[in-house]
Amino acid sequence: MHQSHNAVTATMEEIGIGQAEDEVNNLLVKPEANGHPKVLVERTLFSQKHFDENFEAGSRPSPTVKQVIRKKLSKCKCSGVCLKRFIYSLFPFINIMKNYNIREDITGDIVSGLTVGIMHIPQGMAYGMLTTLPPVYGLYMSFFPVLLYFFFGSSKHVSMGTFAVACLMIGSAVSKGMDSLPGIITTTGLVSSVSENQTLTVNQTARNFTENQTETTTTKMSAADDISGMSPEELDLRLQFAMSVTFMVGAIQLIMGLFRLGFITVYLSDPLISGFTTGAACHVFTSQIKHVFGVQTARYSGVFKLVYTYRDFFTNIESTNIVTLLLSVVCVAVLYCTSRFINQNPKLKPKMFMPVPIELIVVVLGTVISYALNLENTHDVVVVSDIPTGLPVPNTKCFTRISSVISDAIALAIVIFAISISMGKLLAKKHDYEVDANQELMAYGISTVVSSFLSSAAPSASLSRSLVQERVGGRTQVAGLVSCCLLLVVLLAIGPYFRTLPNSVLASIIIVALRGMFLQVLDLKKLWRVSKIDFFVWIVAFVCTVLLDVDLGLGAAVVFNLLTVVCRSQRPYACLVGQMPGTDLYRDMNVYQEAREVPGVKIFRFEHSLFFVNTEHFRTLLYKNTINPRTLRIAQKKREAKMEKMKKKDLVIVGEEVPDVTIPADAFDMEIDSSGSVKIPIEMKPKAPLDVDFHTIIFDCSPWSFVDSMGVKVLSSVIGEYKAVGVKVILANCKAGIREMFQKTKFYDTLDHSNIYVSLHDAVIQALHLETPPLSIQADTSEHGASMADKDDSVEDYNLDFIDDESVKGKRKQGSKSSSTKA
């Protein structure tokens, strides 16, 4: 019994499949000579109203606010399943560890963790200098955020910690905060209070310094740049600004995560990010060039800070420390050659177990050489100085300067999120898993807020470390735990041994690491070829970032990027559409040379949604591609006035004479009145108004995703204007949302439902078969009917032009000519 039931089910399925195949085969006729099949469809001409009535159209789902809230609340059930789901979403590492395969994953995670941990040590110390804090605070950034991200992050391969652009922006915020304090920072690092009328900023002090340069001051770096000579009071002030901006960055990211604002990065396009990071790389390079030469420059902030910095640099170039410069050149050469010709060599890379940790090797050798030769005392080489051991004590410095860093925190929060999530999605796509942008915001926010209480500045994903972690074999964030263990050893025991490390070595590491960012300039050639707008977005982002400072440059670039969107929305492309010969397809006549305009019909396509921004542009392009009805109306009024004037002068105007024709009695339905005249309803092609060669305009609405009230208002206006001069307007391909808007705005009072069609071809056929009111023609007999039949044939030939089967054409012509006669 069971077998027979299965057999019947299988037979029914085969019958259903067979019927479907038959229906498809009925639409496909024998292929043409070029091997392409032909499609033959015979259906009723549909207006939108007729289509909706036949197929029972409904409306799009549009839940009310109450329904949305109720749906959201229905998910918040106090149950074990709901609580479990919440915990798993908040702590993604639980799911990751549940699927963790120790045998397959642990080896790769350990190797990649040690490799990335080795990279963290020199990069953390080097990038820590960019924050204007001692290098040890960069090591804190490489430890605490990585540990916290393990619990909350959804990416398995991203390496959190220090990143050049983020550290630079933190340093910029700290410098602006220090400049705003009423006091003078002396060259010895002491903060001395002065009265209000004696208040000077760091920038003002620096300017006075450059103007009144002496031999004793040129050999030392200013306190704004000499991190090693920083006093405890100044360090405390800098920590207050750095931790305040870090806390605010984390708070902003948490708020964005709670309100599901992960989509906000769509406004930061790839060209914008590329141009911005390249411009920021210029700032990073400039901040380190003085360490390479051992030259003193003040730290500036705001517009043209690079100009002022290079002015100071070239003013003091004569005071270059030769030993520092030679050490920097050797370090840059070794770092570049190893990275370029060994670590990035496509032939050697597959054979290497891990990249050569050249940064760590350079740091160790630089420390040993500096200690052995006593470079600090004998050659005045600036070194890292004392590095405290142990972990920092939790503090509340993050609450002290919040009001001064809000604007910097907003920009920094968005930049960190944009860079980190793009890196996370790139690696997730490569390894076939998903990264939740909103959960990433929560992870960044939590790790950043907690880190602000532990003297760790705002972390970001590092592009170089993330790629290394993935390439070496890292499988999960367990690699981050391994790197944290290595850094913990450094912080607790090894840190003080780096006391004699020259700052120029760390500066060399930063400069070489910027190579990848500077190479983004090569993207310009491709952008110019692909999109001129993206090219200028890149240029504007780069130039503004270089000239206006990092935060102002980002803001200006975002504004320009949005303006390009507004301009493209405000001035979209529009064209006239023509029919492709032998088809029912309609294409842009500027693109397809074979596309032909339908006689008497203009098909206008506006390739953007119609709303308040572009309504005037829509009207302008419509008039340009068709005719301005106002101009036509003026011409008609002048003609009418002229004719009226001629009538008053009793002038006779002779027009075209209608030839005497006879109408066969069997050609039309006729009614004979008592006077002997015959009333004949005649279907004729519509006649175009004077001075124009078309009688109908069809709007192709297929590109429109929505129309607002201003768009409907303009539509109603132009339809009324064309109607006044005898030109009919028809709409085609209107989406459901647009038709709902028409209903709400009572647009159908201007244009009836019957003038909206489901496709362009339906609209074109209807435009060519518009009915005119019945004509009273004094007829006796025959030849007129023949001529009218010829006109009908020409219309039918045009409409069936997309069907090449002559038998079908002939059959339809024969059917169209058959009619009944009433006497």
C-alpha cells in the first residue's frame, strides 16, 4: 500500500513537471539561424487597473508602529531559551569555543599568537609614541583590548591593539587639549601656571621658540615632543585627555551598538577611507621625521599643522643629530629590505613557517647597541627611558576631560569602527563565516570603555597584524590570548630592559609600516578609469586630511562624499527610449543605435526616484527631450488669435480637403438616422497637435523606487500642461509603493487608473490604438472603408512587428478585420 502511494505521488509529480515543460515549450518556437530560441507570447493588453482586477492584487505589508513594538516585545520573553540566545549573542566566543577542535586548531592559534605577539611589542611601543604618551602605554593597548575582545568579538582573525591612524588621532586630541590649558610647558617639561593675561599655549611657545632660537635650546626637544623628559604633572594631564577621549569613543560605540547603527559606515566609501588613511599616513610620517633626524619641532594642531611642522623642521635642520640619523637610515633599510624582499616575496612566502620578525630583531639590536655604546650620554641620542613593570592601577582619569574631547571622540569612534569592521568582513568572507556589525560595535565599545579605566587608549584593528594572524594559520581569537600571554611577560619582567632603546628605532618601524598606506596612491589610476566621482572623493579626502588635520579632514571628506550622492540624486540621467526592431523591448536610444522611436509616441525614462531634490531637473529634462508645453501653448494661442483676426476680416482659409470616399456597409457597425446620414464609430490612430510630431508621452517608471509628495505634484502639473495642448500622458511600470503614493495623494484625479500600464509595450500599443469619439460621416458606400482598413493594417503591422511568425500575423490581421454589421 505504501509503495503504491509513493508510486502515485511520483506519477503526479512527473505529470506536473511535464505540464510545466509543455508550457515552456509552447512559448519557445524553433530557434533562429543564429541558434537563439524565439519566444512567442500571446496575452491580453493590461492596464494596471485591469491587471490588478484579474490577479487580485493586494497591498505591500506596512506594519504600524504598534505592531513593530509588539513584534519586538514578543521576542523578549523571560525564558531559558531567550536568556541562552541573549548570552550567546553577547558572548560569541561561547559558540566559537563549542566548535573548537583542539587537534586541528590549537597549533595554528599558538603559532599565530606568538607571531602576532612578537609584532605587538615593537608596534605597541612605536605607536604608543603617536599618542604623545610613553611607549609603555602602547603595550597596554596591545594587552587589555585584545583580552577583552576575545570574549565579545565575533571575528576570528582580527588583531586588535595599536593602529597608526587611531593613535595619531588620539595624539591630536591630547595635543589640542594640552594647548587649551592655561599654562606654559617649558623645555624641561615643567608646567608653570601663569595669570590669565600671561597665558600662552604650546603653539605660541613654539612660535616664540622658533623666532628666538639659541644654541642651548636647539640641542634638546621641546616637552611637547620629548616624551622621555615628561614630568609626572604633564603625564597626568596627558593621560586625562587620552583616557577621556578613549572612554567617549567606547561610549559612542556602545550606543551605536545598542541602537543597531552598524549601517552608518556605508557613508564612508572605500575611496574616502583610502584617501583619508593616506592623508593620515602623511601626518604619521611627519610626526616621526623629527625623531629620525633628531631635530626639534613643536607639536601643532588644527589647520595647516603640517606646514608649520615642516617650517620648524627645515628651520632647525642644521641641528640634526648625525648618529640618530645614521641609526635611523640603517634601521629603515633593514626593515624595508626584509619586509619587501623576504616576507613579501611570493617565492619565499609559501616556504616560510612564519614571517621574519624583523621589527622585534631591530628593537633588540637597537637596544643592545645603544646600551653598549652609551648613545644616550655620549651622542645625545634620545631613548625610551624607564619602562615601569607590572600592570597599571585602575583609575578614573577618563571622567576628567570629557567635555573637551567629544568632537574628537565622535570622529575617532567612526574611523575605528569603519577600519575594523572592513578588515573583519574581508577575513570572514575568505573563511566563510559572518561578522555581525552591531555585535562588533558592542565588542569595540566594551573593550574600549573598560580599557579607559586601565590607562589603555582606544584600540583598533591592525591591517598588517590581522593579515599575518590569518596567513600564519590562526583559526580563532585564541591566538589573541596567546599574544596576551607573551605581552604579559614583557610587562611584568622584560619591559625595563628596553630602557636604552632609541626613539629613532621606533620611528623607523612606524615609517616603514606606512609603506602600504602610501601605496594606496596607486588606486588613483584605477579610480580615474572606473569612476571620476570616486577619484575626486579620494583626492578631496586626502587633501583635506593633509591640510586641515585628521578630524577636520574626515568631516570635510564625509560632507563631500554626501554631496556627490546629493548631486547624483539631484541631476540624474534621463533619455528617450526606442523600440528594438523585431522585439517588444525598449532601450535607451543614445546607447542602442538600432532602437527606433515609435511613431507619434515619446517614451521618456528618468533614471532615479522622483522626489523633492530632483523634481525641477525632471521637468527640465522632460521638456528638453519632448517639448515645453508652455511654449507650445503660447504658439497655439497666437495661431488662434491670428485665425480669429482673419475671420473678422472675412478671410477664407482653405484647409486640407477630405477626399470623397465610400464606406462599405459591412466594414463598420452603422446606424442610419431619419435624415439619411450614417453615424460610424471609427477607430483611428490619434492625431498629433500642431507643431509637434507626437500625440502621446509615456513615462517609463521602472527606475523609480519611490515618489514623494513633491514628485506627485510635479507629475500632476506636467500632465495637466500637456493635456492642455492636446498631448496625452501615460505611465508604465509603476511599482506598488508608487501606486500607493498616487492613491494617498489623489493623483488619480489627474490621471485615471486606466492610463497606467504594466509594461512599456502595453502602453505603446494602447497609445497607437487610442479611440476617438464616434464621427458622423455622410456616407453612401464603398472606398472609404477600404482606405480605413489599410490604416488599421498598418497599425497592426507595427504592433506585431516583434513577432516574426507570418502565420500568426496573418491570423491576427484576419481576426482584427472581422466584425458584424448593423443596418
